[in-house]
Amino acid sequence: MLRHFVPAAVRRPFARYSHAVEVTAGARLLLTSGQLGIAPDDAIPEGVEEQAELCFAAIAACLREAGMEPADVVRLNAYVTDRAHMAGYMAARDRFVVDPPPASTLMIVSGFTRPEFKVEIEALAARAD
């Protein structure tokens, strides 16, 4: 159902991601909204790694609701507010993703709806039933 590509003609990925993932016809797709690092009780951790953990926990909850799991994630889009936040985000991401890893994009942005947020993550998942 999924085919991951890391073509020899393209530089190896900088981190744990695939350059492309093919989803075959007939798969169910799940697209999550961007998830922020906020707990159900409205607590927002100071650290970006802890915020990213909450983002991935929210994505995992969405996956479970759809009868999916992290192995079904084919693409992650992540946004951090500072280059210094990349390492914390990537540490949390590497604990979440499975092999082969999904396609992934990480962008540095100027900010989110509230200044205490440092990371936002969205996912695309696919599963054949």
C-alpha cells in the first residue's frame, strides 16, 4: 500500500525521513490539523521538545480514532519558531516515526497564534482497508 523512496540520484535525507511516499489507490486518507504543544488541561510546556511530544500525542490520538497508527503516517509538516528549536523537535519526531520514515518538511516561521507556542505539527496518514 505504501512505497517509500530515497532515490540514489538525490542527496540522502538530512534526518529520518523519506524523500517520497507513494500511496496506492483505494487507501483511506487522514489529514490532521496542525497540532500545538498544549495539554488537555491547557498546560503549555516551556521546552520545544515537550511541546512537540504533546503535538505527536495529539496526532497519535487522531490516528487511533481513525483506526490508524504512526506507521500509517506518510507525511509530516512541522513548523518551529526558531532554528534553535530544530533539535528538540527532531528528537520528539524520531521517537514518534517508525521505519521506513514518512516524507517530512520542517519550516521556521515567525510565530503562532500565541507567543508561548514554539512548534506546530500536521500529519497525513494513509491506510488500505
